[in-house]
Amino acid sequence: MHTILERPVEENSMAIRPTFSPPPGPFTAPPSIPVIMGPKLIRADVPIVTGFIPAGALIPNNYVVPHRDPRTNKGYQRLPQETRINELAVDLRKGRVDLPTSILLNIRNREARRAFQDGVLNLSPLSESGVKLGYEPKFYVVDGQHRILALKRLIEEFEEERWSKYEIPFTCMLGATEEEEMDQFYIVNSKAKSVRTDLAYELLSQRAKDPEVMESLVERGRDWQVLAQNIVHQLGEKSPVWRGRIRFAAMEKGDTVMPSASMVSSLKQVLASPYFKALGEDHQVSILDAYWRGLRDIFPEAFDDATNFSIQKGIGVTVLHTILTQVVEIARSGGHSVTEAETYSKIVRKAVEQLEGENASGDPVSGLNFWRAAPLGAAGSFSSSAGRRVLIAKMQQRLPKISVQ
């Protein structure tokens, strides 16, 4: 499926209602489409053709998306996501993306082989047989519904003539059954592996050098990911606390303790604060470096033996970055330097030293022992969303209060 290194979209109320029948309107056989015959499906003995199909040959009435209907157990497609359709339509209209990968179609008609003659695909000969069979010889969309629906939106809402001529690479099965379609849908969607998040962030940072890509990220509120990735790279290279501890894409684990993708995600709230937004990247890195050096001054053992402690792992980094904006405001209100490690060691000492909890054996632990990795420490027991909220609240309660003059 087409992607722009985008984050996964959850099923939600934005999903379009299921379509269990062809789009409304009369069937109009599309023009002959030049194609080449490929090998048959091995398991199904179904011939395949491939080529380029104009969007107007599919849209508006010549395709069917067989969405899954849980009431009848018919169909197999997931519901399309309005967000994905909108984003792709905008990117296509602004010339930001191409569609180089093939959509997968099927002509669900047992006489579909007749549609291929002399190097062209022509559905007209199937029209009469389609009536006899009780359905028209439309293209059933096995993979690629979001691309088709994005082009449909462009045809209906913008330049119909231009987008109707837009050619999409396609592969079409001739005469596969619904069960055989479902088989191919499962193979395409279960075997494909999404890009790892750490690699996606790194590629996104490189692609963001293109002004059009950056404009797209700003529109979607994802520009912070590029900045966070750059900051994490600088920390990994320059910070004495983080050098050699962050695991970037394609790196062996070695002595690293924190995946770069998790580090990037932990900075979202920090970079959203008005103060951080107003700073240059170098200054942001300086503050983060000073903050972590201040934390190291409190618990040097936890940083010298990072593998056996949680401070530089997911739970520790997440909660400590969450309280950072409050810590910075406390420092600024007191007139302290936000780029000195001593500032942070003084402000957060009680917040990290006075935490208490129970380890895996049920024994009470506190101070340095609280931050030991499981099963000896207790920090790991706060790794759920609810647990992180509790831990963050405990730490915030122990931070100094700002005096109002």
C-alpha cells in the first residue's frame, strides 16, 4: 500500500461506512487498456494481466470495494480511513507524491479471460455475460482502495479531466473467486512488514530537507518528529550522558539502552511547550544535555551501570522528559541558568530520591534502589499509561514551588 512514512491510523469514527455494493450509477465499460499477460496464480490457476489504468476507467462506477460485513460474514476489506484519503488527495494535488506501486484488482466473472485479447483488456465482451450472471463485470479492488478513493475525491471535487487521465499501475486477476481474492488480500497485508519506527524517523528527517515534505509535515502537526530526531542524534553524538547509549536504526544493541524511536516520542510534550518552541535547536540540545547531566550527578551509579537501572530506559526517559517543562519554568523563575547541570540536580533531587515502591518480590524500595531494573527495583511497575501518570504526579508533587513576587 502507498505510504509516506506515515504513522499508523487507528480504526475509529472517522472510518467511512461500509460499501457492500458497487458505487451508484450505470456501468460504463472502460476503454481498452493495453496490458501484458503475466504468469497464472500458482494456487488458483487464474491468469494475471498488468499495465497502467486511467483513474477514469475505474471511477466513478466501474469498481467495487468488498468491505467486510460482520453481520453476513461477506467481504474482507477493512473500512477506508477518511484521514488517509484526505492526506493522499492533498499530496497528489500538490504534486508531493507519486503512486508507483500497483493496485490489485480482479474481474469476478468466470468468463473474464475473454476480456484479454491482442494485448488489451476490454470489458465490453463481458457485459452481456455479466447480465446473465446477475452482475456487471466491474473491477473488484483487492488492494489499493485508499489510492482509488483519493483519486475519486480529486475527480469529483477538483479537476475531473486531469485526474481522470491519471494512470495507475495495476495488476488484475481474470476470473478469481471471492475466496481467491480474500486469499491474495491476506497474503498482501499479512506478509508485508511496515517500516520500523526508528528507521521511519530517520528517513523522515532526511526527506524533510525538501521544503514540500516539510510543508506537508507542518500541515499534519508532525514537524516535531523531525526536530526531535535531530535533537536525539545530537545527544547521541555530543552528550556525555547519552553517547553510545541510544540505539539508532540498524544498530546492534551492544551497550545501548534506549531505542531512538522511544527517545524521539518522549520529546513530543517538551517540544510543544512555548518556551522550547522559541529556542533554536542547539539551545534545546544544551538544555536537555544539562538536564541529564544534572540527573547523573544525583545518581551516578545508575548512569555508570545503565543496563541495570531504569533511568535511561523507556519508563525513566518518558517520565523525566514529561516533568522537564515544569522543571525549566522553576529554574527560570529563580533566575537560574537552564544550561547548567547544577540547576537541575538541585531542582529534581527530591523528586527522584524520595520515590518509593515495591519490587517484584514485594519488598519496599526507595531512592537509588527504586530505579533499579526489575526484579530488584520498582520503577518498571509504573510502565503502563496509568502507572506513568501516577509516577509523574508523584515527582511533580516533590518539585519546588514557584514563588510569586
